[in-house]
Amino acid sequence: MYKDLGMPNQHWLYNSVHKTWINEHSGDIIGLEDFNFDANVHTYVKDDDTPNLKWAIEYCEDDHDHLH
């Protein structure tokens, strides 16, 4: 999503219970305004009423190649 510059605001933790990505530096949560192709990602102050903050991790199949 961006070049890793080692900056504090580039470190994220995934909370598997709440299914959220939380910024280690600011405590903000990563989310989308609308879920669609090429959607911009935004950060939100922790707020359970904000839509589109939940993320589900889907693992690749074991037999995937570099094109999948």
C-alpha cells in the first residue's frame, strides 16, 4: 500500500476479535468509505458506529502461483 519508511505511523496491529487494523502510533483504525475497486483507505478514531472498519483475513490456497 505504501513504501515502508520505518515511520511510527506505518505500524499496524490486527485485532482478530474485533477484525480491525489499529495503528500502533495513533490508535486509529483503518477503514474504507465505500468498498469497491481502487477505494481510498482512511483512518478513523476508534468508534464502533463507523461503517466499513471490519476486515476479514482470507488466506491463499496452498497451490497458488505468482499470478494468484
